[in-house]
Amino acid sequence: MATYVLILHCAAPCRVTVGAWGDVTLAAGVHLYVGSARRAWRARVNRHMQSTKKLRWHIDYLLAVPEMQIASVWLTQENRECPTAQTLGSLPGVTLPGRRIGASDCRCPGHFLRLDSPLPVIEAPLRAWGFAPLADASETTSFSCRRARRSGVHAPW
Ligand SMILES: [Zn+2]
């Protein structure tokens, strides 16, 4: 079971209908989503980057708005989805845009978070927990998730 953290950038404030959960108002700035994939994490991450797909999970609705772009993806092969969501949620400057978003199947306050602090506030703990950014693992220095997602070309990992 791999656990991943999507670091998302919301370009402008917007309102999103997250399926049956309802409407959530998003502020501009950095957001985080913690997810896991039992087997094919590459396929899962690629799925997040595809702009056209059937909306299934809460995160699908959030990524469907043009304002929301994937800035980077952090991954560990460890099964620690809920502990990661809970610990990130307790860091300074991290808040919940809406309770239980992305956490329908567990008891976490939420797997979708907003980050007001600078990125190092979460990067250091992520590294300590064994996460690494996927872009770093790639030899492609010009790699951009955002461009990959827009053009529909699968990211080179
Ligand atoms: Zn959870």
C-alpha cells in the first residue's frame, strides 16, 4: 500500500460542489490531499492528473475545477494514509476547508487540507516519514505536473 500527498495550488478563490458532500469554498493558495493506492499507485496518480474522467472520489471534484492544479506529488511505499492526514492536519497553519472531505472511509477529520504556512513546514515532516517528491526522483528537470495534466500526456515516472 503506497501513500501519496498531492500538493495542490488553487489559483483563485472558488466554490466547488464535492459530490454528495456538498459545496465547499476554497481559498487561493496551497492545499494538500492525502490518499493511498493498494497496488498501482502510478495509475492512481496519473488518474488524478487527467482532466477528463468520471468523478468518483471527493478529490476528483476538487481537481475538476480549473483553478486547482497539482504542483507536486510526494510518495512513500508505507501504508500510512490516515496517520499522515492526521499529523499534517495538526501542523501550524494547516486547516480543514471542510470536515471529512476525502475521509468518507475513515474517522479522520479530513484528508483534504489547506496550508497557510510555507511549504517547508510540511516538507520536513514528510521526509521524516519516508516520503519523497516524485519530481525529484525523475531525471526530467523540466518536469511539470501541471503541464502534463493539461496536455493529457502521462508524467514520465
Ligand atoms: Zn483517514
